[in-house]
Amino acid sequence: MRRPSRDRLLSLGLIAPSILAVGVFVYGLIGWTGFVSLTKWNDLRPDYSLAGLANYASDFANSRFQIDLRNTVVFTVFFVVASVVVGLLLASLLDRRIRAEGLFRSIFLFPMAISFIVTGVVWKWLLTPSAGVNTLLGLDPSTNRWFTDPTVLHLDANTGIGKILGDFGLGFLASSEFGVPVAMLSVVVAAVWQMSGFVMALYLAGLRGIPEELREAARVDGAGEWGVFRYVLLPLLTPITLSAVIILGHISLKIYDLTVAMSPNGPAFATDVPANLMWQTAFKDNEFAKAAAIAMVMLVMVAVVIVPYLVWNRRQEASA
Amino acid sequence: MIDPSSVRSRLALLGALAIALSACSSAASPAASGGGGSGATKVEVFSWWTTGGEAAGLKLLIDQFNKENPQWLVVNQAVAGGAGTNAKAVLKTRMLGGDPPDSFQVHMGHELIDTWVTTDYMVNLDDLYAANGWKDKFPQGVLDIVSSGGHFWSVPVNIHRANVLWYNKKLFTDNSLTPPETWDQFKTVADKLKAKGVIPLALGDKEPFASGQLFETILIGTLGADKYKGLWTGTTDWKGADVTQALNTFKTALSYVNPDHGSLTWDQANDLIISGKAAMTVMGDWIDGDYTAKKFAGYGWAPVPGNKGIYDALSDSFGLPKNAKHADAVKKFLTLLGSSEGQDVFNPLKGSIPARTDAGKPPAGAKQYDDYLKSAMAEWKTDTIVPSLEHGAAAKESWSSAFTQAIVTFVTNQDVATAQAALAKACVDATVCK
């Protein structure tokens, strides 16, 4: 009777430091940040009198924060979709039992071993209009402006879909506030270069886990290669896709190092992200409560992605 | 019965705890100990000067001080990177955490006043100013900037000028041009250069301060010294017609810049001047050091159009925080920084001019001022001094950020009305305008 309880005490003792550390440094500080975001601490000296949601109101009214939120959404959508598509493509190709598969696997996976800072610096050099890719391919720097391109693509409010949206009272969707900043797409390229190999590795593991019998059975039933992929492999890879989307999504919603190394602001903040604004608001402008509010908004964005996944994961484990 | 394996794991746990505890205590100790083996007491001077002439200049001053005062050991506790933003972040955590350095580098003016003085973290230096007679040595414009509430708060070591137009001499003589003195002349000159296939104005605003600073000098050129100063005290209306005019001039100037300005830093833009691809650039006089480092002598300088007789100044200064552990040593060190000798040791290396009007003659054998600095010193004595916004002298940091944000947006969309509204709102948010 005593032995299990001693084991239990020991294991509790062993995890206690990390529980304590996580409790204080993660959850404790999240709570503290949440509290600070509701105070009037917008000067250097702490002022903990409550200000309600004034800091959130002021942040959301800031045109730069609005641009940053748009940028984050654009970056996340393009980055996640492109990484998953490229990763799946690479994995499917490698799964054809090609020669030197291990070599290619390493080549595609290797960018992941590099930090985002290095990736950002290298791609900055590659995509600087007056050098890099433009010089290499003989492109005109004044039209191929990459991350210095100020264009924001958006629907035209007077024609096509934009007009239809306008008729339904959704005309605001056809404005640059809901457009796609072209400069951000250069950053997406760098991020996809880095992370698609990782997605490939996930899918490759998934593909290897699918028994050969299933493919054989489908082929016997008359399915072509595309049919096998579309109706057998892809459905079985759903959990992998979900994991990949969650992992990439939480990276992209918090992205800071890549953009700061490659293009911290961009033309009219076209490559600015909330984390960059948060840092500046806190440590340059001394507006700690406003910065804490930005932090909480970022936390909510990530939580919207992560929490349903954790719940789903628990259900899966419970039923398994 | 005692299970030996559980004893071992308990020992391991204890060991891990011991390591964790010792890691905590060793992290806390460097601030408390120090002094080294010499028996001298360590005095921490906090700066972001880690490389180049500024670090070398500060080191000379520190060495001189340590030699004359063997009981103290002044150390340059530098945090590199980010034009001081990293250092400022570390400084803030230390100050708020109740562990201030003995002295720290800070831009004179509102960056110091609104961050540290109004929040009551600093000790005023009135006695130092009185004892050294600095009220007669620094020009009134500087005394106005370093003081607040009738007290002096920091000692300016150097002066940089932000409103200088730099140009490639060969391009100007080849095309028989003279540096423009008004923005109308600028347009004529720029059109001629453009026709020759030369970029008239080089700009590198990857770091947004560069475009903010260009607009700052246009504001000075359009409004004049007094009305420009009034922008920061609430006496000049941000919605006025002259600010509109300045924005329109800025728009004109932007039509003459290199198309890749957003991907270049100011020194990369300066390479365009050196290679002769561009003719002019507006930048602070730290660019003088960039020319020297790149061994380029074919450059000339003039005030930015409309800025003649006005000195848009910024300065690195040092102050004394409350609860500094060695206030006596700091006051002695600040005395050296504010002295003629100290300023003449430091500034030729840093590539700036002394804040004192009576300095300017470094001892023989020491590094001397170059031609640009000599001309700047002459103008420093006669020009009207105004505070630079982008470099912390004119307004507090959050206002400066909001101003820069409006200008960065303007550079892309060139919408005068929106920019002016944003500039006016920034003044209201800073609680200076109503």
C-alpha cells in the first residue's frame, strides 16, 4: 500500500518545480498581463487604477493596429495554405520510393533547422529590389519591388464581386483595409521556404503509416492513382493536416522574428505585425497598458486556434 | 526497508534543486559585487555605445577618470543594437526593478524629461551646473532643452545636427549647380539632375526615422524656428495652412527619391551619393563619419532648404538616477563630461561637436575636428537652436512614434489631409494640444 504512494510523492515532487514554474511564469504572467491591460499604466511609472477597456478601444482605433491585424490574417492564410500544399506535394513525390529519398528528405527538411532570423536576413538580401533575385533574373527593380511594394490588392467596389458585396451592405469588404498587401507575400515566401519541409515530414510519416493493403484494395476496386490519393490517402491524412494547420497557425499568429529581420515595418506598415507594435508600444513609447492589451488580443487569436484543437485531442484520447 | 533507487532519485532531486538555487543566486550577484581586484568601487555607466568612434571616445574619458580617481572604477555597461532601443528596454527593467545604474546615456530633451523626470526617477543637477558655471558655457537653446520645471536634468556631451543637406560635389560642379536654399530652388535643381539620369534625392527609410527626419527639416524650413518649436508646446496649430504646405513640399520631395528607398537604410542610401548615382540626401551629421569610414572626400554640405541659420539639434547626455549607489562618483564623472577638455577628447572621435560654445580646441596629439565639424561649430555659436523630434529632443516617445507613423503612412499613400489629421491627433493624444 505504501509503495505506490511513495512513487506518487516522488513523481509529484519531480514535476512540482515545472508546474510551479509554468504556473508562475506562464499562467501567472498571462493573468498579470490581462490585469495590466485594464489599468492606466501608460506612462513609465506603474499606475494600477482601472481604466476598463479604454486601452483596447485605443488600440483598435489605431490605424497601424488595424493594418497589423489585417497583415496577420493575410500572412496566416497564405502561409498555412501554401505550406500545407507544398508539404503535401513534396511528401507525395517522396512517397513514390524514389532513389536517394533520404537525401531529398534532408534537403527539404533542413531549412527548418535554421532560425527565422537567419531566414529573414537571407530572404531580405534575395528580395531586395536593387539586388538578389532581380539582378539574377534580370527583372526590373521598379516593377518587381517584393517586400517594398506598397500595393494592397483589394476588390473593386464598383464592379464584379465588390459591387455585389456593396448591394448586400458589405461594401467595406472591398476596401484596402480588407485587401492583401503584396509586400507581405514576400515574407510568406520566406516562411513557406522554411516550414514546408516540416509539413512534408509530417505527411511522409502519415503516408508511411497507411497500410499498403488499403491502396491495393482501392486499386483492385478500379481506382486510379488520383482516386487512391483523393479518396483513400487524403481522408486518412486528415489528422495530420489538422496538426499541421494548428502548428503553422500558432507560429504565424505570433510571428515576429521573421518579419523583424526581413522587413520590420514595410511601406505604410504592409509587413508590420502586432508583436512588433506591442514591443514598440511597451519599450519605446512606455505605454505598457496599451501593449498589454495588444498581447491579450494576440493571446485570444492564438487561443481561438489552439483551444478547440486541445479539446478535440482530449476527446480522441479518451475514446482511444 | 529503504529502496536504494529511491534514495538515489531523491539525491538527484536535491542536486537539481541545488543547481537551480545556485543559478538564481549567481544571476543576482554581479550587481552587488564588482570592484574587481584593485579595491576600487565599480561605478556603472549605462550606454548603447559599443563600437566605433563613440565607444572609443567614451573609453578615453573613462580611462582618464579612472586614472585621476583611483578609488573609483567607471565601467561602460553597454547594451548593443537597435540604435539604443535594446539598451533602453534593459534600462527600463532595471530602473523599474529598483536597480538603477549609476548613470546612463539618454537623448537630451523630452526623451529624458517625459520618460524619467516627470515620473520622478532622476536627481536634478542644479548644483553641478552652478559649480561649473555651465549656464554660461552651454547655449541658451541647449539649457532650454535639458531643463524642466526650472531644474537641469542631464549633461550634454555632444551635439549632432539633423538638418543637413549632403551632396556629391562632382555631380554639382559637372552640372554647374549650387546647393538649393529654398524648396523652389530644390525643384529646379532636382529637375536638372533627373534629366541627366541622376537620382536627385537619396532616401533610405527602411528605418522609419529617416523619412520622419526629412519631414521634420521641411517643417522647420516651412514654419521657421519659432513656429516649429511651437508645434511641440501647443502654440502652433497642426491644422494650419503652413503644415499643409510642408506636407505638400514633402510630397514634391518624395517624387525625386530613389524607388527602392523602403529597402535601404540611411547609410545604404548614402552609398548612392558616394557612387554618384544620386546627388543629394538629407541626414544628420553622423553621416560625416560614414564618409570618412568609406574614404570618400567628394562630398559637400549645406543646410536643408529653408533651414539656414537654424540648428536642428540632438544630443547624447548623461544623468543621475535616484538611488544610484555612487552619486559622488557620478557627479565627478559628469563634471568631466561637461568640461571643455572632456568634450574635446570625446567629440572628434564621435564625429560630433561639443555642446559648450567655448570648447573646440583638442590638445595637440589628440584627434582633431575635421572640416565639416569646424564649420558646424562655427554655426553652432550663431544659429538658432531647435530640438529634433526624431531624436528625442522635442517630444515624448509616444508622440514621436505617432508622428512617425503618420509620416510612414504618408510616404506611401501621399494623402495630405489624412496625414495632417493624424499629426493633429498625435498632438492631442500627447495631451499638449486640445
